[in-house]
Amino acid sequence: MSPLIERKSGKRTAILIETVDAGSMAATEARLDAAQKQWLAATGFRPVPGALALLPGVDGVARVLVGADRHLPMAALGALPYRLPEGVYELAVEGVVDDRDLAALGWALGAYRFDRYRAAERKPAQLVVSPSTLRALAPVIAATTQVRNLVNTPTEDMGPEHLAQAIREHAEEHKAKVREWVGDELLEGNFPTIHAVGRASHRPPRLIELTWGKASNPKLVLIGKGVCFDTGGLDIKPSDGMRWMKKDMGGAAHAIALAGLVMAAKLPVRLTLLVPAVENAISGNAMRPGDVIRTRAGHTVEVDNTDAEGRLVLCDALAFAAEQSPDLIVDFATLTGAARVALGPELPALFTNRDTLADHVLGAADVVHDPLWRLPLWRPYRRMLESYVADFANAGPSRHAGAVTAALYLERFVPDTQNWMHLDTYSWNDGDRPAHPRGGEAQGLRAFFRFLSERYA
């Protein structure tokens, strides 16, 4: 059942929801009858974000008051689909939240539940919206749902072959072409680092390529880290660090969903989607600390840590993308815990080699309330990845600036003349927040779609 339904002409049957704060509460109370005022006093309602009051009427609930922060429209209604009784509701004209579309988006995203393996406990309440709002939000809701579903699915049902299937489904819908290099074909195609990371798994590693659009349009390459499970390799993770590693393909989920949005919107680009899909497993042929790999770009890389595998699978994909001399390369990856230490779980770390690109995407992020934060490509820190046997290493002994050094590693595979952006995203909610239920999450997806829509309008 859809959490958003289209407003029909005729008699209004939905229960109105009014967003309130401390500054608006006096005006709201002035419109209430004596019984409703008494009810608010008796229940101790205070207009703080998240507070909820169901005002009584002759036939049941007459109106809903919800405390809201006018600066956070997505959170205003984001917890209500399961806090309110099942039924049909509508955002009142009165209220402190001005952006009705973002409020409706928050409602829809808050109504998400991952129910593949168990029955839903109840249906969400529904919100009435205008036809234009429903049309505008439907693609973004579908893309966000895809990211969440892909990330939430356990690895047994979301291995490299399943990521390939998700890409093929987009290709079928939008008449795109798909090509794959699987197992030892990666060596034949000169993708040695992807092969090295994934060869220890019983499911062969692969690189999946989707292409779409007119050849005469500007070339856009989207890349997503598809590590479907990360044991850490021989530098094995402790159990608490490995527990949620099904989400280590969150970058691939973002790139796949964003490619779907680009194609659905028919943006005038020549799109290439690249997803290196692997499991970082342990067996007799697993890559070892101290191994040296000659990458597609010709750089030799010493494996300092087998748990720094994401940058290894990405570097061959980046080199392959750069060979096409596109207008722009964007990669998404659940790359470092250091980014979470620096910025927390809700704020993805943005890196780019162009200030103008950063300004544009950060502006888009502000408009759609999909926050990003830029971190620097501080090149003196390249010394932290020095190797005495190879051109450089994939990690180093220092625990400082881990997100920066990971981005600097990736930058080695991008020519100075190439426009490039890298998003280090958590792709996960550790707990429930309004509009953001626990589990897989799309972070930066809407910001980048807005950015791309403006860049290639």
C-alpha cells in the first residue's frame, strides 16, 4: 500500500495534520474549541519536535497537532506513518512547515519497512498529496527504496550476481546495454585488483558495466563499490566489526539507483555505470598482506591491509572510466570508518578535485535537504601511503586522516584533467529517526540527482 495517495476532487475526508512550534502555538490554540484546549492541557502537550496530539471531535480524531522544526521539513512528518492510527491524513494549510513536498517525502520515507523476510506488523497511515507532488516524488521514493532494499538484503541473497541482476533490470527497463567480466575474465580484461580482492570467494568477482544514451551527449560515469560482504580478508575483522558488513555494497546500491534516476529522467548524457562486485572472503588463495599488485593503470600497489579492499576494487574501475575521458566521474563507496569518526553516521564525506563541482553539489544538497560535507584532498598526506617495494600502498600504519588518505589513494587513478567526485557514505541508520528507519539508507542520492539534473539540463 502506497504511503502517499493522490488528492481527488470532491468532499474532504482526510484528517488534517498541523505542524506547530512554540511561536505558532498561541495562534493554533485560538482556533480550538474548549474541549480541545482542555484535552491539550490534560495531556501535557508541548510543541517540541516530535510531540503528538490527536484532538478529539464529534466523530473521532478531528485534527492532529505535531511539534516540528520549520528548518527540518523532512523530519516533521517522518515518524507519523506508524505513530498515527491507520487512516488517511493531509497536511493542513496552517502550520510552520512551508515545504509540503519535503514534508511528504519525509512521510513516505518514514513509511518504509524491509519486509522481505517477515510479515509487516501493520499498514502505514496514508498522506493525501497533490498530483504534482506525487509525480515529482515517486521516482526519488522508488530509488531510495531500492538503495535501502539492496543494502538491507543479507549477502546470501545479495552477492555479486544479484547486483548484476539489479543492473540488468534497469537495462531492460531503459533499453541500456550490459557487459560483464566474471572471474578470470577480469584478468584477461586487465582488472587485476578487482580479481585479487574477490578471488577467495566461492562466488566469482565481476565488473558490471551498463551503458545508455546517445554517443553525442556528454559522458557521465557512475561507479559504486560493490563489496557484498567484507570479512576483512586475512586481516580479519573482529565480530562486532563484521556484523553489518552486508552493507559494504552501499556504494553500488547508490550508483545503481542514481543510474536508474538518470535514465528515467532521460537526462541528455552518455551514461556508463560501473560496479566492481566482490566478496572479500578468506580461503587458500586470498590476497595476503605484503602482496604487490600491478593495477590497470600500471601503478604497483602493496597490500598493507587486506581490509582496505574497497579502494582496490574501485581503482581499476576508476582507471577504466578515465580511459573514456568523460565529462565527469562520480564514485560512491562505504569506504572508511574514519569518515564516520569525523562526521558521524548521517553526514557523507565529499571529496573532489574541482571546487566548482563541490560548490554545485553542496548547493543542491542544501536545496533537497540531503546533507553532504566536503573534506580536503590534502596531498601532503600521500606520504602516509608510502611503500618501499611498490609505487605506494593501499593503507599505512598511521590512524590519522583515514578518509583523506583513502580518497588520495583513489585520486592516483584519476588524471589531473579529469573532473571527479568521491562520496564516502555510511549507507546505514544505526537506529530509527523520523523519515530514516533503522537499516540501509540512501545518503547523497537526492543531492547528486539534483546536481546532475542541473548540470545536464
